[in-house]
Amino acid sequence: MNKRAESLGAAMKKAGIQNGMTISFHHHLRNGDYVMNMVLDEAAKMGIKDLTVQASSVFDVHQPIIEHIRNGVVTGIETNYMGAKVGKAISEGILDRPVRFRSHGGRPDAIEKGRVKIDIAFVAAPCADASGNANGIYGPSACGSLGYACADAKYAKTTIVVTDYLAEYPLSPASIEETDVDYVVVVDKIGDAAGIVSGTTQITRDPVGLKIAETAARVIEHSGYLADGFSFQTGAGGASLAVTKYLKPIMKRKNVSGSFGLGGITGYMVDMLREGYFKKLMDVQCFDLKAVESLKTNPDHIEVSASRYASPGVISACVDHLDAVILGATQIDTDFNVNVHTDSNGYIMGGSGGHSDTAAGAKLSIIVAPLFRARLPIIVDRALCVSTPGNTVDVLVTQRGIAVNPAREALRKRLTDACLPVYDIGELKEMAEKITGKPDDIELGERIAAEVEYRDGSIIDKIRCVK
Amino acid sequence: MEIKKAAAAGTMESNDAMIMIEPGDGELEIFVDSVVARQFGKQIERAVMEVLSQYEIEDAHVLVRDKGAVECTLKARCETAILRALKED
Amino acid sequence: MRSMLFIPGNNPGMLLNADVHGADAMILDLEDAVSPDQKDAARILVRNAVRALDYQNGKLVIRINPIGTPFFDDDLQAVVPLSPDYIMPTKVDSAEYIKALSEKLDLLEAECGLENGKISIIPLIETAEGIENAFAIAKADKRVKALFLGAEDYSADLHAVRSKQGDEILYARGRILNAARAAAIDAYDTPFTDVNDEEGLEKDASLAREMGFTGKAAISPRHITAINAAFSPSKAEIQYAKEVLEAIEEGKRLGKGAVSLRGKMIDKPVVDRAKRVIEDMLALGLGGDDE
């Protein structure tokens, strides 16, 4: 059968796009993605209204969605992460229906269990054949893993693969298989390579960030989890990635042979795979070119779907095998609840991503954060949004000390015995406020801007509009 | 004391504040523009007032452009701006 | 002190975190890190920071502008009331410089109600003349507790090319060290200036330690861990310190007045040194079961 459509608009017509539909997108092209904007522009041109955008993430590049909301083309957003630019508009109340936030694991579960129904999935594919077999490792817009698109392609009523690099049939490997694809469209460009992946991911040079990272590595060292078979996940930003810099020599000194590195993958984790610190990398998202290249060439670098990565609804997922994860926070409260959805003023500028999934799955979840940013203390009485519940968070590491969740008394003792600077989280809070002063509570509006669905499907918190 | 001329102190870097002071129109006017206005707006104004009253300044325009400076930094920038503004050329 | 970290005196962000990097001392800098038109601002900022932040982790050193500049007296006026552990005068070239400074400190300490001699001096020696007068500087006043070599200005004064291996400063290092030890005070080595060369830093620091320096200054917080490691007690020293303290405990339990170990009497300096070694060890997280 011929799946080719001559244009995006033609494919959308063939798919029977209508008012009120739910259309989905993945975020592997990150801040370089053209596809969501192209589809929404096309829908607006066709006079379509009342769409719900079901996107694994919404980045700053997707700002045109704000105009589509104003014009009634888009009336709902469901996502796992939202950048600050669209987040600000949402927090100011531009959307009548609250945004529904999920996590990277919760989203595929909701799709697979039918709690989320997708009418049309648009799968941006750096490389595809005419039957819709697709991967992310070839072509000018290569992004590596396509893990976040798998559930969409499989469960949407109609799946449209959008590519700018058509390969001969049969394309292999195929992250998305032809069995799930209805239409294939070739466009000029699916994205801007510069915004998709960075050349190399640099470790922070901020001395406070490095101090925090060094301490976090020592927490792992003395946690009891650093032994042969150790598995590890860390983010690409700030102090998180820098933890690997300090963990490496510790693993070497203790002669620890790790089992796998998980998550969003950077060149730094690729180096650790090559140098034998880990035996495998399980990759749901590539952050830089080195990771893309490694996924393409190294059989021990494995692409995983979002569901296999972090879903709470499957028999087992990667996060359930995880020993330690390093995570960030914009706020953490004295019950260890973490906010990664809003800034200290209440504006949406993030989302769970895999935060709550990995915190729940990993044996040791470590939050790394400075005691204060500019004048704003990180530790608060009550987080503006509970993104990740405190009972899944084990340790907070700051530049002036560590706090251990009181539920983890044995861990606390291990770290204290290792002469690490362990404090009560309330003491750390006071330490910060002695320097910054105590901030006044901010006043938020009555209207709900977003609801945060925890990975188990329950609503864990609601985010209010900013006044 | 009397503000003789316009003067400024501080920078627009994070954790710092730029404070500008100039002769007023018979009273004290303070304008605060801060990245942490919601959490610290009142405390910033209070800190600046404290330094101004230490130097018995009752007639000046003061503009605070704050990038998240803590109180000791704010007060240092304010004092520096005052001392510069009090100096005759 | 193993490490002394320079913190620019007019940088509020760095002042906030001056004491988190593990340096045994922080040097709040009013001299080269501050441009001439911001000296007034830095002086006030440093004063407020020291008062408000109440640095607990490490000794406080304040580096002031050289004698003969218009900033010298103002710096002292601002700094003495803060009662820092040390003042670091710059471009020190003679004993007379130190004597003049010490006299001013006598007056200012009295004015501030501080005990006479409370504030110590670590002269920064960074001129050819200063190097030649190192011993006289070390002996100039009882406030002088250490000499500190500044190799950047010094090598410029020599017309030398500054290099990583530092052959051009070998004489100065030896001279400073000998003068300091002859005067029974400490000696601190010049900072290593390549922020990104970790291997070079380790080499440079261990050379200084082997030569006999007490510690080393740093211009980057990222250098502190390596410097502390280079100037920390060795495993053998740690082992000996533990034995000393155990012997003392044992002696107390048995009610002995004098205690000996390995055939030698343990007197107070030995105990003090052992305690320092153990403190350093704990601070560095050394001495665990598997190190």
C-alpha cells in the first residue's frame, strides 16, 4: 500500500483531522523541533478548532502555540514538561482547561491503559522509509533515541511519520515499525540541528555546583549502594552531570564494576561505558552528538521506550532496577517534597519528566541544589507544587551540608559515620535563611492553571495561576 | 546630610544590586525594581531606609535595581552610593 | 593552614559562598581583584559580608593595598574593626614596611578595643627586593606568622618568563622558605594559575609540600581539594597520630602521669600535633576502612 502523502496538510486530511481531536508529539527534537508548530499552523489554516495537544514535552521553541490557544485552535495541553516561555502564558491563565502534567513513565502508562486516547500521533522522524519504519540515528536532524514516541505510534488511532530524510525500504534499525504507521510525509526540515542536540555537554564550571556534586558523589560512595552491578542515572544540567566527574575516580579506587547507566544520555556517560565503568547504557533520550553516535555504533548502548524506561504500569521497568539517581529541584520542602514544575514565583517552568519516576524506582534518590539561588532559599516550608512526593526522596545535598529523609535512618547513620556534613533539613533551612532572610509568602490566584498527575494516575497537586 | 550629586554603586550581576541616588525634591523617594520583589520587596525597602537614616538623608531619589542581593550586600551598595553622592568634586 | 582561597572583595556572589569550598583560610581581596575606582565599594562590601555572614569554616585573611597607595590607610580603617585572623599586606619589600604597619595596627586595635597583637600579619612578598629581605621581614615583628610568595609580580620584577614548572621562582621559593623557617614561622606558596590543569596543579602542590611549605594559596575554588590533599598528613602520620591518642587515653585510664610510645615520651606538642593530624584527616574524609 502507498502510505506517502504529498504534504503535511494532505496527511492530516487523510487522517481525518477534526475539531476536538487529541493529537500527539514527542520531544526528541527538543528546542529544535519544527513539527509541532508546522502541524498546528496547518490545522489553523484548515480552520480546525478545539484540539488537545498531547506532547511529551513543550519547549520554548513551541511558543507559537500561545497564539493558537488565543485563536481557539488549541484548547488543551497534556505534557510532562513545559518550558518557561509557554509556562508563563499558562500561569497567566491563557488556557481555560487546566494543563494536565504527567511524568515520562506515567504518560505511556496512561496511553497504554487507555486513560489517554490519541486520535493522531505525529512522529517526527530523523530517518524513515516510505512504509514508516523510522529511527533517530540517521539524517541531518539525527536525535538518537525515539523512546518517547513508541506508545504514541502504537496506540494512536492514526499515526503519521514526518521525516526530512527518506531511506530505502526496509530501514533498520526501526525504533518505530511500519505495523503502527498509517501515513508518511516528507518535509524540508523537521528541525534545527543546533537546537536538537548540543555538540558536547559541558560540565558546570560553577564552583558551588562542583562542591555540591563532589559531596553527592561521596554520598553515593558511603550509601552502601556503590558495589559491583551499580546502576546510575543523572541529568545533563548544573551539578547533576558533574557528579559523574567525581564518581568516576571513586568507582576506580573501589574497583566497582557498574551494570548500567540510564536515562537521558550525555557524552560523559558514553565515556563511562567505553571505559568500562558501566556495561550498558539504556537510552530514552540523547542529549548530545556523542550520545547519538554511540547509540548508532555501540551495541551495548540500547534504545528503550518511555514505557520500558519508567512506566509504573508494566511488569518491570528500568527505573525499578536503578540504584542511584541524581535529580534537581527548584524547591524542596521540609517534608522532602520536591517542586520541579514552577519557579519561586509560581510560574510554570518545567515538569516532572522522569523526576518522580526515577525517585520512586531508585534505591537512592539524591536531590542536588544550592541552598539559595540569588536571594531565594531552596528549602521552604511548603513547596509551591509537589512534583515528587517526599517519601520517594532520600537525600538533599547542598553546598553547606546534607539532609537525609528521617525515614532513612540507616542511611543517615552511614553518612554520619563517614563524616559527611549531615544536618536536619530544618537546620539547613535556617542556615540559608540566616544568609538570605526569610522570604514573604507569595500570593497566588484562585484559578487552576495545571493539574499534576502522579505516575499512578492520582492528582498529586494543582498549580494555581499567578496573580 | 545633603546629597550633592547623582551617584551609583553596585552592579547588575546576579546576587548584586545597583543603587542610584540623586538630589530629591524635598522628600525621600525610593523605587525598588527587584527579581525577588514578591518575596523580599518590603525587606529591601526597609534595608535601604535604614542606611539612609543612618546618614540622615531626608531628601533624595533612590533607585534600587536588585538582582537578588542579600541584605548585607544591599546595605553595602547603598552606603557606597551615599558616600559617593555626598562627596564634593 | 594547607590552603588559602582568594575571594574577590567586590563580588557579592563569591563572598556568600567564600567558606564552603573547604579552604583552611579565605583571603578576601581588596587589592588586585578590585579595580581602583571600586576600592571604596569593596571595602564596605567586605566589611558588611564579614559582619553578616560570620564565616565559621576557616581562618579569615584580608588582603589590603600596598603602603604608599592612597588606599592603604582606608583599608586598615575598614578592616581592623573586623578583627580578622590575618592581614595580608602587599608588595612587602622591607622590615620597615612591616614595622610601620604594625604600629598602625597597635593604634587601631586600641581604638577598636581589641587586644594588642590580636591581628597577625602574613606579608605577601612579590618583589626582588622583598625576596632579598625575606628574613628581615619575617623577624620584623611578632605579628608576622608566615611569609607568602607571590610569583606573578615577582617574576615580572625579575624580567623572567613565568612557567608552569617554575624554574624561575626556585630561588625565591627556597629563600622565602629558609627565611620563614629560620624565623620559626610558616611559609605559603604562590597560587597555581591555570584553572583547568588539574595534573599541573597536583605536581606544583606536591613540589611545594616536599620543599617544606606549610600550604599554598589558590585563585580558584576548584583547586582547594587537590591542595588540601597535597598538604595533608600521610597514612603513616595518621597511623602514628592515632597511636599517640590511644596511648594518651590508655594512660589516663591507668592514671599515669607520663605516657610513652615506641620508647619515646609523649609530650604536649606531640599530642597537639596528633590532634591536628586527626582533625585534618576527618576534615578530608580520610582514614576510612577502605582508603
